[in-house]
Amino acid sequence: MAQKMEKITPRDEDFAQWYTDVVKNANLVDYGPVKGTLIFKPYGYAIWENIMKIVDADFKKMGVTNVYFPLLIPASLFNKEKEHIEGFAPEVATVTKVGDKQLGEDLYIRPTSEVLIMNHFAKEIKSYRDLPLVYNQWANVMRWEKTTRPFLRSSEFLWQEGHTIHSDKKEAEELAIKIAKYYKDFVQDFLLCPVLSGKKTEREKFAGAKDTYTIEALMYDGQSLQSGTSHYFEDNFTKAFNIKFQNKEQKEEFAYTTSWGISTRLIGAIIMTHADDEGLVLPSKIAPIQVQIININDSDEVLKTSNDLKEKLSKTFRVNIDSSDKSFGFKISEAEIKGIPIRIEVGPRDLKDGVVTISRRDTKSKESIKLDDVIKYIENQIIDYDKNLFEKALQNRKNRTFSANTIYEYIKLLENKQGFVLVPFCCEIDCENNVKEKTQTVSRCISSDHKVDQNQKCFNCEASAKNMVYFARSY
Amino acid sequence: MAQKMEKITPRDEDFAQWYTDVVKNANLVDYGPVKGTLIFKPYGYAIWENIMKIVDADFKKMGVTNVYFPLLIPASLFNKEKEHIEGFAPEVATVTKVGDKQLGEDLYIRPTSEVLIMNHFAKEIKSYRDLPLVYNQWANVMRWEKTTRPFLRSSEFLWQEGHTIHSDKKEAEELAIKIAKYYKDFVQDFLLCPVLSGKKTEREKFAGAKDTYTIEALMYDGQSLQSGTSHYFEDNFTKAFNIKFQNKEQKEEFAYTTSWGISTRLIGAIIMTHADDEGLVLPSKIAPIQVQIININDSDEVLKTSNDLKEKLSKTFRVNIDSSDKSFGFKISEAEIKGIPIRIEVGPRDLKDGVVTISRRDTKSKESIKLDDVIKYIENQIIDYDKNLFEKALQNRKNRTFSANTIYEYIKLLENKQGFVLVPFCCEIDCENNVKEKTQTVSRCISSDHKVDQNQKCFNCEASAKNMVYFARSY
């Protein structure tokens, strides 16, 4: 392997460097030749494949149908929704020529596909009978970035973008909420990252949306990572694109739309939530390898045992035997760096007692397990492993959730600690702009669990508070 | 549905218009706002999803690992392999600015990813221990086209591109051949399109390749469609990119590479091989719906029977009940246009006799089948259905395979008939250029079954013939 084991900077010493070290040592990505682009190497891409597989199957159960829309959007079409274009204009990569020939019109590489899909919907929708359409695509998108951080910030990234259109306003809004709820469940149950969920403020909602629902995960360092968003557009886009349908009363009406997405950023969330100073720690459900078998020598007995184990375990788990010619110690380190949940060491001494040694990546526990008990043992350990990952992350979030009533308290918390800070907030754009100027932070989401008291004042401007809102530094 | 049933032009009257009509009526794609781009609608994309699912699973069994490389290639990097750039230069879409800002260097949207991947390999490969790397990506690529034909010709298309690097020359060459063989099996066994397979001539091989292996399917109209290619580069690319590894003797050596791909063109092949004047006819293994159930009325008995049937059949097949409020006749036409292999009609009169009516899309056979026998009957019919599709296509190819010994005979065949024409050929580039000038056709592949006789002359230049080669008009 070109990959060399290099020292991983301790997480508590320099979190950013630790992150870069983990990503590099675990062989997840490489940088592309164009600044801001990433190469997803096999192990990194396999995590994304596992995410896609689970989410795609769940979407299909929810009645979502997959489609594929073109990469390029004509500038004239993009400019149809003013608010939307303003949100993306500075970062759109623009095709101006083909070979030596200048094009008649600039073409944008999609930063997101709302306008393309609206344009298509306008042609497809005639009657309420044509509705709803519940589309999704797995695609690459591009938003230019000056700095690159694997999974967190790159000019090109991979995602799914759902786009739906409805005859019924309530149905559209409910779908946006249902998807946000699904994202929450998926990220918590499969990626084991606890999230806050709720609406975005006026300033932070998506360009053109009536409401944006977000899920926010708190990373180990106390910064928030927006992990999925679902937008309800009401008829904002359908008015801009003049998308009407004939309702049951034979009257023309504007339709209602939503869009929603999760991306390869989620891999960043997994790393910054669970990984440690020895490398990745992967949630079992998305780990490309769940059980790694390492042989202590090449004796027939050892090889036969590990092959048998692999065959038996493969019915339930993704199992791999490390049969490279690397040293035993290197193989152990590599299994740790790659965050493989369970490691089995098969050695001649153990086999005399009819046992193998099984370790867990999270707790570093090591136990001698009888060959006959291996499957049952691992089944139990994996359940406990996942539970432990979630609990640890939840504990970190609990330790890092604060509240403040004034901007001074808030700044003090930002200076001394990191985490979610719950504040009473007027939710006005100007006031949030002002908070951003003072603190370089903006709100993450409106709390759905906390209500403002009567007469409670905004933590920043002292106007009447409208909502309790979480603020935090964020990725 | 916005889709309206429109008349399908008879296939034998105007093949091109027939194709367009079938694609439109089956609701497979729409045109994007940028000329040459396509929107894959749910039914069209579902076919591609089924293709991906089968091929991806087979690749994984063959030890292929998925990756994802960036969309954009710097011009300077692309220009490293001269022959390669010449092949693609006139059709590369070029990003020159982001927002208002001009970029320092032109960036090409990948027409294929060899150079990007070579550039990455150069960094990854140190020793024979790092080899082989057997990568694949499912991605969008762009090659500008002036005319658009759904699936056959579009500026953006979807494909898989495999890229491998090896320490052993023979291993690399054998892998390229193995993949070509896999493509042949997949296209014949799953898409039911018989193919010729063999090497491309010097003129027709891929830019930069030592050998290109191709599979060529003959469409109903007698034109060939290149359905998959696998390239063996020897060390052409590794020399251009200076990719050396240390071999077992600790000496530096250039590595050997391959690349291979199939694309959404295959959907065009399926249509032009199997569809008929009533619409699509889909091979069962990639049909999004294999069994369509249509109720004759909404009585409890009918609904209960069709729900029961769906539940039972869903264990083996992809089953759908058309529960729209369209008329019975419209539902029948739609099932035909969509090419659904098996249709079950559930009606009260039949139910009195304990039967349902089952039709096959290919033969239009219609039989009353007892409820208890439905599963067994459909299982048998589907096997026969697939066999029939393949046999019909094979018969068409047999009827349209000719041979010629002179250019005059060849031109006459092209004028009067369409199909594969086997000719003795010198295989020189200049001679093939000359054939192209005279006939607007080039070779499809070198026959692996036929050898030239001693003293046999090239059909065009009368120099000594080197191989027996298939020529044909092509898509």
C-alpha cells in the first residue's frame, strides 16, 4: 500500500490536524488535481455506498422514484428565481466553450437542481391527476470552495437531492417534515450521531424556501454539522416557473414543491463524532468491513479456522481476512485505523484451547471466545458497540449544551467552551446578521422543545424574543 | 399523466421516427434545456438502475472496487497523452470561470477519466505489492454532440468506467479480455441482445489503447451498436504519466493498465433490438415491472384477488397493480407500450371459473389460468419469453449477416440490405479511411471465428488481407 502509517495528532491537541490525519491514514480520500476536488478511494467510497444503499431502499419504501437530470443549467433558466440565484451565483462553475468554440450562452454546473426540475415539472404537470411527483437523484453537484476539507468542504460533492411537487399544500409541507424526520432517524440509528432537529431561521433557510427543516449533529469538538435539510417551498418556485395544474374543480392553481438532501458530508460527521486517537471508529451498519480476521501465522490449522469463521460469519456480517504479507502488528494497527468494529485474532496457542481472541474497536476489550460461541458473541457485541457509540456521542452533546440569555454570556461560552447554546431570539435577519458580525456564528435551528416565556427578550437585540434557538460554531 | 398515447409510427415504415415515438410514449426520457442533454424519467432510469444493480454485484464478485474521481480535469493534465487528447479535444465542455471570476486554467468536464486516474495511480503505486488496483466508477461524462438521440447520442451520458493497473503485462491483458467476455455474457443473458465480439482495428481502437475489445449488437434495422468496450493500454499511459513500480527484483518498471465501460446506450440497444409497433418489449431481468395486474372492475372480489396475487407473486417478481382511474383499454395499451413482459387481467366473469387471463407481451398469447397455477405458469412463461426475445434477435442477425469480397459487393449490400458484412481486410488505417470516404462506414470488429485464407486480398485495396473483419453501418 502506498498508504503509510503516520502518527495521528491527538484529537484534544489539534482537532483539525487530527481530522486530516485520520482521513489520510484510513485511506478514505485523496485530493484531485483541481483545487477543491476530492478523489473517493475505495474505503471512503464504500462508506458512501453503504449509506446510499440503506437510504435508497428506505426512499423506495416511501414511494420515492429515482430520476436523473442533466449536469448543466442554462444561465437564463437559472436566473428565473431571483432569491435562489443570489444564493449560488458566486460559486457556480461555468462552461463557456466546447473545444475551441465559444457557446452562445453560459452554462452552469448544477450547484443544486431545483430550477432544472421546475422547468421539467412545468411541462409534465397538467392536472391534479399528474400529482404528486416524488423524485430523487443521486448525483454530483458543484459549489466552488477556496479551501478544501475532505467530506466537509469541497467544490464537488456527492449527494441525493429529492424534489417533489404536489397539488395539496398540506401534503407538500407534511412531506418536507416527514423527510426531515427520516433523516433524523437515519443519522441517529445508522450513523449513531445524535441530532437536534427543527426549522432554520429566516436568515439561515435555503434560498427560495418558505421553511427549511434541518438536523444538526454536534461534533466531538463542540461544533455543529448540518447533516441534512428538507425544504418546503410552498408555491415560491411554482410561481416563478408558472407551474399550474387543473384542480378537481377544473380551476388552475399553482402547485407546491419541496426539496431535500443529504451528502457525503455525513462521512465527515461520522468521523468527527466517533473516531479517536487511533483512527476511525465506524458505526457497524455502514462499516465496509464489520469483522476483520487476522491470522497469527500461516499454519494449516489457523488458515482453516479463519476460513471457516469467515464463511459462517459472512451470513450475517461483512467479513474480511487480512491475508496481506504485512506484519501482525501492522495488521492490528490498520484494523484500528480503519475503524473496523470487531477484530478476531486466530493463533495456534488459542486454538489449542479451542478459542480465538476477539476485540472491540470502541472499548478495546479483548476476550477469548470458544469457537462455537463466536457468532452469538459477535452478534451481542455489535449491538452493544453501536449503543456505546451513540451513548458516548450523546454524552458529549449533553456536556456541551448550554444556554445564554445575553450576547455577552454567549460570547463567553464561545470563548471558553464549544457546543450548542440555547438562546431566546427575535429571529430577525438584521439581528442575526449582527450576531454573525460579533461572533462569526449563526443559528443552527429553532428548538422544537423549548418555548419562549412571555416578555422574554432576544439575547442580542433585546426586542421581544420569538423562539428559543440553538446557536453554535459550525462546519 | 402528462404522457399522452400517441400513434407509434410503424417500425418498418420509418425506423428513426418509430424509435423516437417508442421512447416518448414509454415515458423514458425528456430533453433537457441544454441542447444534447437528457432527463431520465422514472421508468427510463429504473431500467438503468436494474442494469447497474446486476453489473455492480458481478463486478464486486470479480474483485472490482468502486471509487469516485472528480468531474473536472485541468487542461494541462489532459494534454499529457497526445493521442488521447486528440480523440476528445473537439467535444470537451470547458469551465473557464466561477461566478464572475476567470479561472487561471481551463478545466475540462471529463469525457472519460483515464488521465485523472493515471495521475492518481502515479501517486499511489510504489511497489508490486500495491498492485493490481481494480477500480470502477458509476458516473456522468460529457462529450458534446450536435444532434440528440435518446440513449444513443447525447452530450451527457451515464456509464461505468473501470480502470485497472497491474505489475504483470499478461494479467492486464487478460483482465481486459475477461471484462469484454463479461460484457458479452451480460448483454446476451440479461439484455437478450446477441453480440459479435472481437478486437477493433487500428483505426477504430480507443485513443491511446494497444487493443480495444468490443461487443457489437445488431439492431432490428441492421445497423450495429457498439455495446461495450474494454481497452488494454499496455504501458502507453504509464509511460506518458511516468508510473513505475518496484518489481520483485527491486527494479523499476512501467505498470500496465486497462479501462472498460458500458453506458446508458445499452437502453437504446434494448429498444432497437426488441421493441415493436406497440411499444417497448423489455427483457424480464431488467424490466422495472415484470408483471402488471389490471383489474376489470373494482368489486371486492376482484380487488382481493389481485392483492393476493400481487403478494404471492412479489416473492419472485416485480409486480404492480395499475390502480389508476384510467380506462381498462388505456391500461392495456400502457402495459404494452411499457413493454411489461406479463399482464394479468382480473375480472368477475373469469373469477367465477376460478381463473385469470394472462398475456405475454412478446407473443400476445392470452390464456385463462387457474388461480392456483398462476405462479408456476408465469415462472415458465418468463423463461420462454426471454428465450423467445433472444432467439428472435438472433434470427434477425442471421438474416442480416453477409459476406463480400470486394468493395463493390460491399456497397451493393449496403444499398440493398443492412447488416454485418464479413470481408477480408488489410486492416491498414489509410485503407479504412478510404472505405469510410466511399461508404460512410467503418469496421465494427475483427472476427475471432474466421481466418483469412492464404493469398486472400483486402476487399478494398487488394493488398494482402490480414483478418476477416465485420463492417456495418452503425449508431
